[in-house]
Amino acid sequence: MKVAIISGSVYGTAEEVARHAAKILNAAGHETLHNPRASLADVLAFEPQAFLAVTSTTGMGELPDNLQPLYSMIRDQLPGAWRGLPGAVIALGDASYGDTFCGGGEQMHELFGELGLRVVLPMLRLDASETVTPETDAEPWLKELVSALR
Ligand SMILES: Cc1cc2nc3c(=O)[nH]c(=O)nc-3n(C[C@H](O)[C@H](O)[C@H](O)COP(=O)(O)O)c2cc1C
């Protein structure tokens, strides 16, 4: 399956998790698009059959700057061809930020809803105040994702 990985990162942690996810999906036979600077045209041209968002949270519950433009373009256009496709979200955050914990991931989850994607797994929240190994922590969830996409 063609899986578009939409990633947002400030310091690179979410980027590492996205790269790890791509590796696991590729090893399971999926084709992935993973470009932290992808435009909407890039994503449309890939003709995705599934979506994975991997994003950290910055500011007060905001999406990283590298993801803002793509997020806005998708939100403005809501491509109809993506309706009904499977999707899932990995959110990185820090619980010490309280109410805005994983706010970036929440925004992507809402966008997936507006797109009419079929969310196949509950959002994975990776809490920087609890772990320094987010990639390995994501592995069990990624295995579930591989099963869900089968
Ligand atoms: C300036 C700043 C603001 C942040 N704001 C939030 C926030 O509102 N909510 C949250 O859950 N985490 C917040 N975080 C924590 C990051 O999302 C978390 O450390 C994440 O692992 C960073 O991933 P990255 O390296 O991909 O940017 C913030 C971190 C920084 C440095």
C-alpha cells in the first residue's frame, strides 16, 4: 500500500520517529512517501492509499513550522480522493505542558476527520517527560498499524 507519512518536527525527534515508521512500513512491503517539506502537490502526485501523521507540538499546542503550510493547504482543499482511506496519528509532546499536551497531534487528528479518513488506531502519544526512546516506544503501535493496513 502507498502510505503518505506527513511529519512535523522542531528539533528532529518526531522526524526520527517518522523515519523509523517508514523503515517498519517499508519492511512490511508498503511504499512510503516521507519528505518533511512535502507540498500538497507532492502528496497528491504520490496517490496515497493510507496516511500516517507524525508530529510534535510547539508553542502552545501548535504544529511545527515545517508542517504548517502543508496542513493549511490540505485544510483549504480537502482532496475528495482521500475520503475513506485509512489513517493514524503519532503525537509527540510533553505532559508538563498540561492542556496543550500533544496539541499538534490533536490538530492532525481533527484534520483527518475533516478529510473523512478512516482512523484505524487510537492516536499514539509519546511523552517527552516520560521517555527518551520514542522510536522504540512506537514499535508495538507501528506493528499494530502494519496489521491494520493489511
Ligand atoms: C518551545 C516548546 C514548546 C512546546 N510546547 C508543547 C505543547 O504545547 N504541548 C506539548 O505536548 N508539548 C510541547 N512541547 C514539547 C515537544 O513537543 C516535545 O519535546 C517533542 O518531543 C519535541 O519533538 P521535536 O524534536 O520533533 O520537535 C514544547 C517544546 C518546546 C521546546
